[in-house]
Amino acid sequence: MKRCITLSLLGLFSLPVLAIDPPPPVIQKITVSNTVKTVTFTPSPATETYNVKSSVDVGAPFTNDGSGVLSGTTFRATNSQPTRFYSVAATPLSSNDLLSVNLLNRIAYGPTPDELARVKAMGPQAYINEQLAPELIADTVDDLAVQAINTATPSPPQWQFLSFSGAVSRSK
């Protein structure tokens, strides 16, 4: 689906720009080796999940194929079934999830599962506000638990918090 967006440059003139949906996943190859059938496909950007469908006849409706395991962009199934035709469908990320992923890519170290869940819970704008006011972020270093393994006497944590202001000079 194509969407038309108008881009205005300094108010002098405007250009129509076409926004095209990302390409769907495309099956690259299907291989059969002994008892394993492998379907490999290209990834589609901004995709939440992939769904492999199959049919015994190309004219019949394709249904979800639960006979194998999907790992990344590779689907593996046993070769005990009759010849099948395959297709791959992609479920795109919602606009809010895509915004959260892009936000974490731009202002953090990337969308880890924990941070993504945190941003989804609090909202992208609240996360931006939090990052712009780091002094309001709670310091949780004192809440860390120390677990001693294979030691005779466990020692308590020796955390020190230092704060200073002014010029620093080097001493010998």
C-alpha cells in the first residue's frame, strides 16, 4: 500500500513523497535433507511475529503449519508429510511498539526485552522526560543483593558513594 505524504521545504515549495509499506518476507529456499524439511525466508523490517502457512494444493487455502518449529527466519519440519506449498506471513509491530523500538535505538543501547517492556508500560514520552531529567531517576545500587558462593564467611557489600565539586589537581 502506498501512502502520499507532502514534504514542504522552508515553505517555498512542496513535494509529494510516497511512503511504501515494508516488503513482506520472501521464501528464499526450501530444502529437504533426510527427514528434515527446511524453509528459509528473508526478514521483513518492523515485524513482531512470522507465521508459516502451508497447503497440499496451491489452489486450496493456506493454513497455519504446526508441524515444525520456527526459529528466526528458518522453519524446520519433519519430512513425513506429503508435498506441501508454503507461504510466510508477517505481523507488523504496532505503531506504538515501533516508536518504542526506534526510541530505544536512538537514545539508549537498543531495545532489550526489559527496557522495551518498561517503555511500553510507561509510554515513550514519559521515557523521554525521564532521560531528560536524570537527577530524578532513583539510584538502585543500594538495593543490590550480594550472594556469596563457595566462601567460608560472606562479606557485606562495600559500596561507596562519592560526590565532590570544585577543581581537581593531581598529587604525587
